[in-house]
Amino acid sequence: MEKDHDYDWLLSHLQLPELLQPRLDLAGKVGDFLKAKIQSGSLPYTVGVFGGWGSGKTTFLALLATKLETEQNCRVVYFNSWKYAGFMEIVPSLIYKMMQYGVIATDENRNKAAMRVLLSLGKEYSDKFGEWAEKRVGVNPVKLFKDAHHLVDVVGEAKAAVRPELVQAYYTQVDKAQDALNEVFGTVVRGSAPKNTVIVLIDELDRCDPDEAFEVIKQMRVLFAMRSLPVAFVVCANPEPIGLAIKHRYGLDSDTSDYEARRILEKFVDSYEELSEPVGLERLVRAMWQNTKDASLPWMLNVDRKNKKLDIDDVVRNTTGFEAMTTAVPFYSNLRVLQKSFQYVHDRVQTNRHFLWTNWHLEIVAQIDPKFRHDLRLIASYIQEIVYQSYIQLSNVKAEDSSNNNVRFFLVPNDKIGQTLFALFRSFFWEQARSKYHIIASSTEPQIKDHASILRGILANPLRMDFLILLCMWPFTSGPSFKDIAKNRSELYTLRNSLKQEMSDEFGWVLANA
């Protein structure tokens, strides 16, 4: 059996699997579930795995492949739908690949089996293949095959009306295709594991035309689910574009149309899993930064990471910057964009290298929400001032010993207390942003009133504010270390030494121009 290069490409996504623990856990859950289905002969079966763009669907499939490939009498086939869309029909391509890499047979027998299924699927698929081949070799193999096998019928039709047998042949072509699939893959006996099971991992279906993607899901359901075939499918897709095609197809335009479209989609799978669980990004971010010698993570992230937090359930006082960086924040939800944006700024930013963190976040915004990036340019000077004043307040914070290798931070005479510097900085940032909004909102100048409207919109969205606060953390090459803070147990007065106006101006320039 020849090497499957697509499968090798899939496994190339396993470079940093340990950085996405929820995906690893889900792969284990789905893998164990499918193994149980195989052992009990409860096949065919289709699992849908739904997630947005860049949510880690391909990484999940790579993790699942490694979980399943050691299963006895089980062959894993990877099918990238987008690779075939636009060039040829997806369903016949899927069947052919299943036969090529999922069936133990000679190439000749596999090709014969593929031809039987192709012809059984009817005119839509077989004629397209015949026309394609005729352009290249001068002979239409499908027409030749039909002429050779139906010559008697053709002659008979010239003398008489269409016979009932021909009508029957037309209307049973799907049944014949299913018979051919049973002949190739075998039949499952309930209660016992098949001799050979094919597990097909279907990826990138949401990159295809939404109508085509929905048709593929429907045809797969018809062809494979209604016979006892030893096959299982794991279909990874973003349900939103397919849902739009369903809404258009069925004329769903009510207030509940999104819900109804999703329920229709779910009818074509036996069970489904969501990739919506928030994923923490600390491991991924630190891995990207570990080889960046000429830039560093923001000072606040490193200080909070070294501080042993108290075990208290308070997301306001006890949250670090890394804990706020999860895929629950829309700007961080696309893992592919995070990595590509980082690589882009890492390779191209020649100046302001110590503001690589800022440039990275601005590139993320430009990719995810260009309008928001435009808005940030418009109010860059206000944000610059908000950040600077927030750090001024942070420099007045005192550190107090709480336990071994642990300090808590508080501001005197106010009652603001935080277990982390990020929690305090976030509080200061909100205060400064609200204050700045009230000042500029009182202006009578149209342009400034527009800027106030932008800032008000950001303040109204806590997740967007969290992203902006993370974006605004500075590197501080000379900021006090956690070791110094824990040793002195006093004000973060040395932070003032790093608060140079030149750094603030440079940050403002990057925000407005990068």
C-alpha cells in the first residue's frame, strides 16, 4: 500500500500538542468512545466535532489519529475535503480514498471496486469522470464500460419501448452503490468487532462552498449510515457557514432560525462534540516566546507567574495576565491567527523590537477585526495616557508577605487589594478609561465626540477591555523583579524609574502606526 502523504501532513500538526490540553483530553474521550463502538460492532457511526475558524480542529484530528492508529484491525484515513473541492466531486473522492488506504487489497482490485461504486452512483458522477478521461486519453472509459455491458439493452431499445428492468436499474442505483460498498468493506455483526474497521477523519469541510458541504454531509449519511458497514467518520467543521446554507435551503428566517439550522445539521451525525471550551494560552504563548532572544514577555506576566497565589476563587483580585488569555476572548479564539500573527511580526518588525508584544496584539486585531484596529489608531493618544497613568498608580502599590514564596499587593489608603499585579493594573486601567471617557464625552467637537463613542463601546465590552489591557502591558527592561519585590516588602517605587515618557511616546507611536 502506497504512502498517504495527506496523513503525514496531518501528523505534522503535532509539534506542540501538550500546549493544548483540552484538545488532548477531547481526543482521548472521542478515541475511547470510538474504540468501544468498534469492539461492540456498533457501526457505522458518525461523530461531529464543531468549532469555529482556527479553534484547533486539525490539531484535534492529529491527536485523535495517534490515539486510534494503534488499535488492532483498524485503519485511519485522513480526508481533506478542501483539497478536492473545485477540482472534482468530493463524495466519490472520499470513497476512492477510503478504498485506497482503508482496504487490504491489490491496486487492481481496489480500482475495480471503485469503478463499480462510481458507476452505481449514477450519471452525475460517472459521466463527469468519463468526460475528464476522454479529454486526456481520447477514450471515455465510462461510456465504453456501459456500451460493453448494455449492448443488448441498447439494441433492444431500438426496437421496443423502455423495459421495466431499465427503469428498475435507474431507481436502484443508490442501493447498488451500497451493495458495492458492503462488498468492498464487509458487513458488521452486532456484538463483535469487525475484522477491519476504517475510521475516516474528515477535515476542512467548512472551507468548501457551504451548499456543497451540506450536500456532502447528506450524501455520506445516505450511503454509509443505512448499511452495516465497518466504518466510522469523525467530521470536523465550523457549523456557522454550513448553518447559513441550511437556512437558505429551507427558508429559515425566524428568530429561532439559527437554532433550527443547527438542529438540522445535528441530524446528520450520531453524536457531536464542541470545541467551545475555553483553552488557556499560557503554554502556547510562552513556547512562541522562548526562542525570541531580542524581545521579552511583559514584565507583569513574569512577576505574577513567579508569585505563589493564594487558593481563593476571586477572578477580580486573583487573576494573572496569562489566566485572562483564553480562547473565551474572541481575539484569542483563533489559534491559527495567533501563531501566524506572531510569526509575521517576529519576521518583519525591525524597529521597536521591545514592543513586539504590542505589535503582535495589533496584528491579531488587524486579522480578526480590522475596524477595531482602525478605532485603536483613532484613540491611540488617549490609550497611551490611560496606560501611563495606570502604571503610575501601580508604582504606588505595596507588597506584603502572605506566606512562603508569596506576596499580596495593596494600595494605601484605598482598600484595593490584589493577589496579582495584573488584577490591580486592570482595576487601575478601568478607572482611568472611565475617567478619560467622561472628560472627552463632554467635548463639543465632533471628532472628539466620535472618539468618546469609540471608547464607550470598548468600555461596554468586558472581553474587549481585557484584550486591550493585555495589549497595553509594557516589557520594562529595568522593572523590579519578583525577587526584589518579595525581598523588600514595600512600594514598587523602583517601577517609577522605568516609567520614562520616551517609552510612553514610543508605545503611542506603535499603537497609532504599526
